[in-house]
Amino acid sequence: MSNVTDIINRCISFEDEQEWFDLKDSWYELDEIGQYISALSNAAAMCGEPYGYLIWGFSNETHQYTNTTLRYKRDVNGEPIEHYLARNVSPSVYFSFDEEVIDGKRVVVLSIPAARIVPTEFKGIRYIRVGSSKENIKKYPEREAALFRILNFGQPSLLNVEARFDDLSFNQLFLYFDMKGIKLNKKTFKKNLELLTADGKYNLLAQLLSDNPRIPIRFALFAGIDKTSTMYAVREFGDMCLLLALDKVIDYGDTLNVPQADERDRKVERKEVMLFHSQAFREAVINAFQHNLWVSGTAPMFTAYKDRIEITSIGTLPPHQTKEGFYAGISIPVNAKLTEIFVQLHISEKSGRGVPRIVGEYGEKAFKFSNNAITVTIPYNRIDLGGTPQDTPQDTPQDAPQAAYGIKRGVTENKIVEYCTEARSIQEILEYLGLKDRKNLMKHINRLLEQGRIARTRPDKPTSKDQKYIMIK
């Protein structure tokens, strides 16, 4: 990244300074600049950033340009500053000063490549960043060991981080691929999907795609507008293959998306208005699963309140990404192999339409960036219905989201799944539900098949008269 404006825009998109960049006004201390070159180079390597930055002319406190007076082209005892710094930095890294006038204010950026192979030193000492402080790395042996691991083996990823468990099974993964019309080879699927580390052990991607990843994925419902209100429901989706969990989270959101009868200005036909935009919700959920920083050990979080749904994924914008590029739909995968699998299964299309679709519906304000997470807010589009829905349970909190009520489709489908703990025929399901409309029932059945909640007992003969359906456990 060479453009000064782009560098600064990305850095100031964070609420606070990160370990791989530092903001100054016109401060100048030559040897300390050399120490910063070492510290920021090593910190960039640890954070997975290609460069670290020392920036003059922008205030971290006010987030305003300050018009720096730094002179970096001067000589020291007849030697140019850049030559002096380069002579004392080891191994040699190609750092560079650049400047630009932004909003009438002068800004200087020192770009420092991330350390490679060995840590970067200045005058024989290795420095590191601890928060916003510059420190001798010898004082922090665990950080030094972590830096060497990254330099030797690369940034932690789904592929090189070992799974926490070795008793993994993949029955749901095979069923899911089969539903998508793709046959996995039992002998080669671990290699083809890259589920093993270099030494042949299951990696984190294998854990996520296993029948029970044991990483909690929860959808919580709160009665009020924040988490101080009553939490009256929570659904757990972390005990199943990640692909199946994704479908179930989207499905659960669909059950909350109540069609509201709009009687305003009614002349002939009554209009139905959904509580929220289902496609925007779906895109936000897929992005949360696809780009979550799974190596942190934390899953995305899904929370419904009285007035909105919040979808939070762990991690920040990846290197080389800016907010402008993010909003425009320029996608830079955080988990490249997982993204490849999503594309293969047509879960996502790698077209970059997801974020623009959300922005088009709710604006850029729908996204909130913090130092370690990105949150998407899906607001409810409420209509004054003139009273409490008729089927509201009496023992439910009065301020609970309307999305929790009137869910006929969701209730019906949940009953089908519960009934199909044993294999059931269409006629048996009709009788159990007290229904007669076979065609309408098949809509629910097909939907549940697509979601991976049930399976056919004879998948090779979908129209067989002996066909039955059973819940996928």
C-alpha cells in the first residue's frame, strides 16, 4: 500500500492505535525512529500485516490532521537520515518515507515492511510493540517465541492451526455435499479439502466441518433494546457441522422475520411487509461465518433485540482492505479455503455483492467497526398493527420482539423435524400435523431438505413410493 491517503484512512478506521502503526505530530528523535522501525516491523509480522507505519501529522486524540513540521531529509553529522537508519537496521528492510498534503495539512508516513525469516533489529536490539508501547522484546519471552513461530510457520490460519480434538467425524459434511449434488471421496476428501496440518493432524478447518466442532454458536433473543433486558431465548448451533449451522442460523432468522399485515391505505388487497430485509440478513450471516477470525476460538454472535438484529464477527478488516473498498464490495478473504468451499457449494458467489446489498438497504451506518470485531445491524421495519398479535403467549414478556410470534411456517417445520426422529412417510406426517394439503406439505419438506435438517431414506430415488424422511442428528 503506497498511497499516503489510503494508508491513513485504513489506520484511522480503527478506534485506537494498533500495534503495527503509531501516530505522531512533529516528534523527532533519530535513534527512537530506528527503534520504531524494529518494533513496527516485528509487530506487523505478528499481526499479519505486510507493513507497519509511523505516521506524522495526525492526532490520535482528536483524529485531525496537524500539519507536521518533521524534516526527514536532513543530514546527521553529514550522513542522510535514511542512510543512518538503514545502516543500523538488521536485516535490511526497505523502509521508505512518503509525504502528502491532505486537507491543506502536511502528512509524512514511514512505511516499514514486516519482518521475514528473523526479527528486525536496530543497533543489535529487537523491539516489539506491547499495546501502544515500544519495548525491548527480551522483556517479553512469550511474545518473542510467538514471533519466531509466525516467522517460521506463518500467520495462524484454519489450515495450520491444529484442531483441539482428534476424534472428529464427518457424516454431516458428506450429507451436505451430497445435497448440493457433489460426491466427496472418502479416501481423498481430507486432502482435497485441506483438513490436515503439515504433520498429518486434523486442523481447525477440519474441526469446524466436523459433526461437532464444539465452538459455541448462539442466537440470543432479548426482550428489550440491550443486554440488560431479559434474555428469554437462546438457540445453540455449535454442535453441528459449520455448513449446517450456517443454514440453521439463516433459517432461524427466517422464523423471526414475521410478515406484517399492512392495512394502511388498503383498497383491495392487503399488503404484507416483512419485519426485516431477508436477503440483507442472509448476506450478513454468510459474511460473518466466512470472514470470522476462527483462529481466535470465538464464533460469530447473533443477537435479536426488540428493534433490531445484530450480527458480530470477530476480527477486523484484512490487510490491504480499506473501508471504501469494503463498502464497494471488494472482497479480501480472511479464510481463503473456507471461502473456496462456500463458492463450491454455491453458498456465496464471490461476486462482492453481499456488503453493497446491505449498504443499499440500510446504508453504511449498518456496519460498526471496533478494534476486534465488525457488527452489522439489521433494523426492524415495524408497522403499527393496532395491538398485540392474537397468538402472543400470555407468559411472554410484553416487550419481547414481535419477531418471536406468529411463526406458523417455523412452527410447522419444527414439528416435522421433531416428528421425524424416526423415518416417516408423507402420509404419516400429514396425519400427525392434521393436514390434508400434500402439495403445501412438500414445500416444507423441500425447504427442510435444502437446509439439511432432514434427509430422504432413499436419496437415490426421490419420487419412490416407499420414500420416508428422517431428522439429521
